[in-house]
Amino acid sequence: MNRLIEKIKSFAANPLAVPAALLLASVLAYGLSFWRLGFYWDDLPISWIRYRLGPEATARYFSDSRPVWGWLYQLTGYLLPHKPAYWQAFALFWRWAGAVAFWLALNRLFPRGRRFVFLLTLFFLLYPGFNQQWVSYLYAHFFIVLFFFLFSWHLMLRGRTVLAMIFSALNLLMLEYFFPLEFIRPLLIFKSLEGESLALRSRILKTLKIWLPYLGSVLVAVTYRVFVYSHPGFGYSLTEEFIRAPLDTLAVFAAQLFSSFWTTMIAAWLQAFQLSSLSLAGTRAALLFALVASAVGAIVVFFGYAEPRGNEHRKREAFWALGVALLLFLLGGVPFWLTNVPVSLGFPANRSTLSFMLGAAFFMAGLLELLPSRVGNAVAVLLLSLSAGRQFLWSVDFSRDWNAQKNLFWQMTWRAPALQKNTIVLINEELDYYADNSLGAALNWIYAPNNHSDQIDYVLFYPTNRKSLSLQPNTPLTYDFLAGKFSGNTSQTVVFYYAPPRCLRLLDPEIDSRNRLIPDDSLLRDAALLSSSTLILSEPAARMPEIYYPEPAHGWCYYFQKADLARQARDWETVVELGEIALALDDHPNDPVERFVFIEGYAHTENWKKAVELSLTSYKVSKNYVAPLLCTLWERIARETEESPQKNSALMETQGKFDCPP
């Protein structure tokens, strides 16, 4: 056993051992299926602007929102193609690189605490308060800036002042998230001088002398942000609120402090234990979760053996870490408290936790260092292994949402081969990791692949997310994508409903305006009255990007979409042909209304028996909800088909069965 421990110590002493262990932990938590993941949330609009509308559009997009950071997007856009797998790997690399930079700096601060430094780095790397690693195009650039900041720590502690100032300036000029954290630097300098035999006054003076050039960088950055570029903000100023109502503002601010501390320092770690989704993840995902958790746990145990925990200086280092954690927490919250932006663990608001990750890592590592050795080790293994496993489970959720989003647009292109320009698309908020402007970017990428101008052809909205959106006809609408503008009118709208495993459905104003199978809170029943299939053109113009391939198998939803397109053209023979194929499949509709197109097709081709049969099948699914819709459908059939005894018999049967008004 002793020989084994000695071999472990020898391996761990290799300067590449810890970076390799951090890389393994990164891949296990974030990268086991990076090639299956896609673009999410702001990935879609920002990458669409960069790659489809061009560099000038990207410059416009960032012109009043972090222009220096926009240069970074210009550079990375030249280096990497518009493919999610590359960006997933790229974001993973910078997450790992930031952890390595953090570890290098910590080694200078805690030269006798290699085990403590390793655990502290892992807490930073696997922090479960932030679950958006796979929004890779966006957050790769966040993690690049964070790397600049942390690498400047390392360079500073090695005495490379000029280089450290350059990397510090890149952080300060690009992004406000980590700007206030710059003021932790003098404390780090003071800590690094611990090994020198200096009186307190001399140590403080030397700290200020080393920090002075960095303070100069801060002043330059502040001057730039005040006089050259100022973030537009969020219409809220803590200073103005304090002047207006000081006591109320102080009470609100105190509540924000407490809430933010609980959210980022405690509740964030508790998310590692939220494994309810494991039962829904499937056998493969559950086995991979076990692999991830056990492997990361083994890494923690391995380096625990390699670097046993000593008692000397332990409590002092623990209290120092907790003090740093408190200061980092206070600095990290500044960008959000000043602008009244909520600090939350929900998506996408948990991006705010990026500013708190460093403080949360110091906080947890400091707390565990105060516990008895065996208890601290056990808690570290449990917390870090479950944090890695939780991150993996989130990656499974992101993968499923990407597939659902791809399926949405494949079905849309099957149903709508082209859309008239300046069309508004309304849809319900079904996907977890996409805002409506995310899908609007994808819509333009697919339906206007050759448009590189600042006149945007289409917009997609969730009615629930656009409180100012009118659902009345003939209302002008404009939307600013920052890189270009859309101009349209609500009278030029198509409305879709998407609730997998149901098929995507273009809503029928006559039927779906009273369809109680569509939830009230989606507002789509009201919006259905605006929907017009005349805006859908039959000549194919949509072009699916390469990243959306392969095309899904042609099952029920494919034939449903194609039949609905044929119904729009009143090509009833084609509707019936597609119906014969669809109804013979080892597949079935998940929404009774999906049979309506075939009911109508069989009625128009005078196969009244089949039309009635399908109506009865739909009716049995949900009699109270479907019967009124069938009555409306058969009213239309009666209005649009020629008279015959068979038709009259079918109408009498359906009216009686569904209790339709005469």
C-alpha cells in the first residue's frame, strides 16, 4: 500500500498531472457528447449575424453593447466555422484553460497547500450554479475573458507586470461581468508576500507599489467606459433610487444581498443533489451519469492520497479563503445590484452566477477546510462528483432541446417550403433553451439564406413573451435585431403550435380559435385568427443549414405536413394518397386534430365512410374538447362539397354523434 501511495505521489508531482486531471474532469462533466450538441439561446442570433449577415453587421450588433468584446467575435469567427461541434470544443477548451490559469495562480498563493489548491480549482471548474456551458458560441467568449483575468493573476504573481496588465486590460475593456473583481488584486498581492520577512507596514506599502500599475489600467478602463463607451444599462440606477427613497432602497438592497448570497453560495451547490431528472434520462444517460460521478470522485480521492491534508496553517488558510470569498461575492454582485438585474439559478438568468463562481469556490473550499479531515474529504468527494454528474445531466437536456428545435424547423419546411417576405411567425414557448429571437435567427437563416442586408425578412415571436405585441389585424410591427430591422404587419402572420410528440401544426383560424387542446396561457387561440396559409408559397425556397442534417425519418408528421400543404392547394387526391401512406405506418398522431386534414381529404373525394370513421376515432380521444372542433370541421365540409345522399347521411351521423347544432 505504501508503495502504491508513493507511486501516486510521484505521478501527482508531475507538473502536467493536475492540468491533465482538470481536462479529464472537464470532458466528463461537459464534453462527453459535444458533437451532438447545437446552438442555443443567443448562440443562434449572434452567430447568424456574424456568419450570415457579415462582419459589418457584427460590428453594428456590438456597437452600443461591448464593442471591444465584439472584436473578439470577429476574430473567432474567422478561425472557426459555423458548426456547433467546433464551438462546443472551443468553449470547453476555454473553460479548462481558465481553471488551469486559476490553479497556477493559487499555487503561488498557497505554496504549501497543493491539495487545497486542487480542490478549490475543481470547485471553480464544476460549479453547478451555472448550467449554460453548452451555449457555446456565446459563453466561449465569456470564458476567454475570464481566462484573461485569471491568467493576469498568474502573470502578476510571477512578476510579469506588463503582460499581466495587458491581460487585465482585456478583461476590463471587454466585459463588465468581471470588471469589479479586479479590485481583489491588492489582497492577492498582499497574500503572496506572506513568505517574505516584512513588517506589516512594509508589506502594505509593497503591496500598493505592485498594485499601482494595475490601478492605472483600471482608471484607463473607467475613463473609456465613461467617456467613450457606456453600457446602455437597464433603466435602473441604484444611486437615483437611493436619492429618491433612501430607506426603501437600503431595505431592497439588503434583501438583494441576502438573496444573492443564498442563491450563489449555498443553493447553487444544492443543485448538485437535484437528480430527479435522472429517472427520466434513460438507461444510457443514467449509466454515463454514474461513470462521470464515480470518475470525478476517483480524481478527488486520488489527489487526496497524493497530497495528504496537513494541520499546519489549515485554519488560517481556511479563514483567509472565507474572507476572500466574502469580498469576491460583494465585488461579483456589483454589476447586477447596481442595475437591479436578478441573480437567479433559472435559465437564462443564471448567467449572473459567472461573476460569483470564484467567490463560491473559495467559500466551499474554505468551509470544508474547517471540517475534520475525514468529513471534509467525504463531502468534497460527494459534492464534486455530484456536481460533475449534474452538469452532465444538463448536457443531456440541452441535447434533447437541440433535437426538438431541429425537428421543429424540419416540420416547418415540410409544411411551408417558402414564406412570403415580411411575414411574422408566432409560436408557443415550448423549448427550454431558446428565446423567440433565437428561433427568429434560425427562421431567417433557413428561409432567407441569401439575404445579407440590414433589412430582415422574417421575425418569430412567442406571444407570451411580447407583451406589447398586438393580436389585432392590420397593426404595423417593427423589430430591431441590432444588426438589422424587420418591418411587417400583423395581417401578414402565420401561427404554429408545437408540443412534441405532437406534430408542428399551422393553426387553422376557423378551428383552432376555439381549440381547447391549445393551452389558454399560450395566447395562440387568439393569435390563430391572424394565421393565413396564403403566406406559404409552394415553390421551395427554404434551405436547411448543414448543421440541421440529417433529415428526420419520414414518419407520421412528415405525411401530415405534406398533406396539410396539399390541402392548402385543395389538391384532395394528394391529401388522400398521403393519408393512405400515413395511416398504414407503424406510427400514429399524438393530437386528434392531426386527423382533420385526412377527414377533409376523404370527404372531398367522396369517401364518406372513411371520413366518418376517422372523425369517430378523433372524437374518442377527448369527447368534450374534440366534438366542437369536429362540428366546425363538418360545417366547412358541408359548405364546400357537392350535395349527395352519401354526404347527407354522413352529416346526419356526425351531427348526431357529436351533438352539433343544426
